[in-house]
Amino acid sequence: MKNSNFFSQMMSSIGKFFVKIWNGILNLRKKRGFNSILASLFSIVIGIVIGLLLMLMIKPKDAFYGLAMMLTGGVSNISNIFQVLYTAAPLLMTGLAVGFAFKTGLFNIGAAGQYTVGAFFAIFGAVILKLPWYLDILLAALGGALWGAIPGLFKAFLNVNEVITSIMFNWIGLFAVDLIIANTPRLLDTYYGGADQSRAVNVAGVNPGAKLPSLGMESLSPYMNVGIFIAIILAIVMFIILNKTTFGYELKACGYNKESSKYAGINAKRNIVLSMAISGALAGIGGALTYLAGTAQMQVTKSISPIGFNGIPVALLGMSNPIGIIFSALFIAYIQIGGNAMQPEFATEVIDIVISVIIYLSAFSLVFKQAIDKYLLNRKRKQIDLELAEENKPKPPAVETPKEGDLQ
Amino acid sequence: MNVLGDLISSMIAFAVPLILVALGAMFSERSGTINIALEGIMIIGALVASLIFKFLNESQLAVTAPQLCVLIGILGAAIVGALYSFFLAFASIRLKADQTIGGTALNMLAPALAIVVTWAIQGQGQTAIYTPSWVPLAIAPIDANFFERIFLKSMYLTTPICILVIAAATIIIYKTKFGLRLRSCGENPAAADSVGINVYKMRYTGVMISGALAGIGGVAFTLAAGSGFASTVAGYGFLALAVMIFGNWQPLKIAFAALLFAFFKSLSGMSGSIPFLPSFENVKESLYIYLMIPYIVTMIILALTSKKSRAPKAEGIPYDKGSR
């Protein structure tokens, strides 16, 4: 009896939940957020059209094939679908890193360095310390946080612009990681019989426990793993921290106005360092998700990782909102895989052009939004006008002719 | 002594693009707009100049007046750089958008556009545009002495242009009416507006000067790199931003900061051939130690001098007439 009561209560609360969501969707149209989503979609369409025009200029006869590949390459087969998810996971993390810093008034252009240092910590944990994957991810977060905290410390205590420090520490981090990997034989591919001297070993081969779980779907694609789910969960956690906690509120307050938040008793210096450390930790986890998947090997290289820099467009497209960033990371990963399918007819860089046009147009989002608002307002006005016209229609004479009794 | 000559010549070659671009960044920030797009503008400038060199290579002009051709290339880079930076100016001044948006978009667009254009012109997979042999200003003899090494080795038309730009920037910023107005727009745009200065026009001018200089800087980088244009400027646009802050938004200090950075940079490039440098024999790939040094030195100096650092007050804040 008790059980069934509980069950029915639960069912009714679940029902209420769905009704709430449905009402939410219905209400969405009236909210301002809806217009910004519409503006983003508008930017995306224009970006793709410009990409098509570019392809028409280069190779007219292949242009529509290129467009088809760009738009459908990500779902053309099962392997590509999983590759989209695999590519999206680290992008989502670096996007979150940049977006979170934006929300707290900081421009973390150093996600690339934090990503690299995080990746190194994860590989070190997996290969040398033989730790399982979840501890490797924690280590990566620690490494990223450390690398993010440095620009925060410079900003908080020495008043050095975080943009400059992050750029400098991108390079320092990259070269330091290169140096350590090159000087730790057990990290190198050659130690395990590989041929490439400038490459770290594949994590999965040395320590199977460090490979991200594939949820039993490994037979479908080697790219399938829990990485994307971890990234999405972290995005939701960041959303909650930023919007539902005092801590997040304090961080945002520092971003809006450092002086007035100081006046309100918020420790601004501590918050700047914390914001940068959290942002760095997110980017570091991105590095772990790339290399713990067991499909990529870290290179000893002189060039900075593009995944870190691509966090900036991901964050901008998602308007720095963690939930928006989930979708923008998935979108950018999707269109990138589509770009790979465009080869060899077109260079994959066409995709970068499309993305940069979309980002640029998001600067117009305010203009778009105003235009949409105006259009909706005009429509509403017309509707009201119509309704008014309906009301003011010449009414039946019975109303207009005064009653005899009134006159007398 | 010869090694020292080589070191100085390489230092100058690397400092020239940094100085040009950092001075450009200074013009933009003094007017109140942070130009994050320098990296992209450099790539576009380098692309344009490399294409001009490539097309002039077959013409008669390249034989009779090679330096005129180089000048045409540099001017082309400056004009296209200014036009490209107009997109940033439009987004951040007219649309009052966050300045990182336009900057990020332009930085992402430039290398992609460069690769697509290079492929379209040269054929698939041909990503590098080689610099013709007539471009250097002089050719050092094989047995060059100390001074010949400094003045003849890796000397391009961009080096004298750079010296002219340093002088011109100092005069323009501090000694002219335009410079004073430009600075006022970066410090207190509302006050500037109240005395009849067109803040928007000033900011457009500042950004587009920075675009032109960054375009030339891109050419200088490609020439210093030696092997031609490969759709990248290796982070020099961002480095120039750091150099500008390091130089405290003042032309001469910027030039000094760039030289210092370039010195450590060329030290890393030549670490193998300089006898008195430690060679870290127990360390593999010790090159990476030297590669790190310029960045670490810059950080240390920034940390030491940061108390005196003074950015233009209104930089990065879109000016809205209505908020006056």
C-alpha cells in the first residue's frame, strides 16, 4: 500500500515535470533567449551560404557536393557520428574554460597551454603512475588548474594583463611539456618499440585501465567513449555553479565590476585566481579526454594545440553560456568532421572560414535581435490593430440608438 | 665575433616584425580599441605581399628594379591589412560588439583563407609560397666580416621602413594634433567628444593604422622566417601585443622591448653555434630550454615593471554617444 502510494506520487511528479518542460518550450517563444538562439541560427545559415559561395568561386562543379559533405559528413556513417562526439568532447571542455572565464570578466586565451599541461599530467599519471582513467582526469584538472592559476596570480597581485600572461604561458607550457616528454624515456613511443622519436606512447597500450570506458560500444567505433558525457555533465555543473550558487554569483560580480564587488566584501583577488584555476582545470580535462581515448598520441611539437584556441570560437558561439557551449561544441565538431569529408575536392579550411564568418556575425546578433524584436512587435501591433478594428466595427444600431428612457 | 654579428643580424630580423606590429597595436589601443586580430592581419598582409612577389617574379620589373617590386608588395600588404582591420573596427566601434568577437573571427579566418587561396592559385597541397631571390636588400659575401654580417645578412626593405615607422610614430603620437586627439579618445572619449572630436572616426583611424602596420609586419615576418609564406606567423601577432604592454604603450620603449625579446629569441635559434652558452649535454632536446627563455624573461620583466604599467583608460570599452 505504501509502495504503490509512493509509486503513484512519483509518477505524478514525473508527469508534472514533463508538463513543466512542455510549458517551458511553449513559453520559450516569448522569452528573450529564444531570439538570441534565432539570431545564432541566422548567423549559421549566412556562414554556410558564404562557404558555398566561396566553393562556387574555387570549383563551381564540385561546390554542391562540398556543401552536401559539409552538412551531412558528420552523420554519413556510424563511425563519423562517434568521431563527432569524440572531437566535440575536448572542444566542449576548452570552450567551457574560455566561456567560464568570460563570465567572470577574464579573457583566458591560455586554454591551449592549460590543455597541453593537462594532457601531459594525464599521460604521466596513466603511463608512469599507472593510475586508472578517472584519477588521470583529476590529475589533468590539477595540471590545468595550476597552469591557469599562474596568469590569475599575475593579474591579481602584479596587475599584469591576463591575456599577455596566458599567451606567454601557452608557449612556456608547450616547451616545458616537450622538454619533459623528450627526457622521460618511459613516456616515449620508442621505449615500447615504436618508431617515432617525437611522440608519446599511446596510453591505452601501456595501461588499459587508463583508457576511457567505451560503454561496451567499442565494436561500433574506436572513437566511442564516455568523454562526451563527462564533458556534458561538467557543462551542467558549471551552469549550476554560475547561476545557482553564491560562489558563482561572487565570481560573476567580480567580472562585472571589481571595485563594487570589493565594496560588497568580496575578495576580488582570491576570486580572480580561483576563476582562472577553474577555467584552467576545465581546459586540462579537455587534454585528458583527447589522449585517454586511446586514439591519439601526444606529439613533441613546436606549435600550439589548435583545440585550445578553438575553445574561443566555441565559447563565443555558445554566448559563454555552459548549456549553449554544449551545442556550439557539438556543432563545430560536426561541421569539422563534415570538412574532413570534403577532402580532397576542397581544403578543410573552408570550414574554418564558415566558422569565422559565423563568429563574426554573432557581433551582429544585437542588430539581428533588434530586427527580430521589431518584426515580432510589428506583427503583434497589427494583430492588436486587427482586434481593435474588430471591436470598433460599426455596431448593431440597437446599441447606437439611444434608449428612450435615457433621454427622458 | 662573426657569431655575434650573426646574432645581431638575426635579432634585428626578428625584432622588425615585432616592432611594426606592436606599434600598430599601440595606435589601436591609444584610440581605445584592443586589436586582438593582429595575428590574422599579419597573415593576410604576408599573403598579399607573397602573391605580389610571385606575380612580379616573371615580369621585367623584377630584374630592373627589384626593390620597387618589394615596395609594391609592402604597400599592397599595408592597404589590404588596413581594409581587413576595417572589419574589426566595424564590429567593435559601429556595432559596439565585444572586441574579442571580431578579433577571434579575423584570426581564424586569415590562415584558413590563406590556405584556400594558396591552394586555389598554386594547386592542391602546395601550401607554401616561396620568396623570390631578388627580395633581399643585399647579399652578404660568404667571408663577411662583423659589420657586413650585421648590415648585409637578412636585410630587407622592411628594416629601414621599420626605423622610419618608429620615428614617425613617436612624432605623431606626441607632437601632432592628431596624436593628441587619438590619445584623448583612448583616455576619455566622452571628454574628447565634448570638445568636438569625432571619437568614432578617430577609433576607425587608429584601428586601420594598426591594420596597415600589422600588414607590413606580416611581410617582415615572412622575410625573416626565410623559407617563404606558409599561412602562419607563429604567434607573432599575439607576441606583439605582449611587447606593446611590455613597452608601456610608448613607441621607443616598444622598440626596446621588441629588441630584447628578439635577442633571446635569436639566442635560442643559434644556441648550438654560440660557444659560451651552456649546452646542457645531459638533457635531450635542450633546444626547448632556449625556446622557453624569451617568454620567461618577458614574464619576469613584466612582473617587475607592472606597477608602472599604464594602459589607456578607455581601451576595450565601446564608446556610446548616448552614455555621455
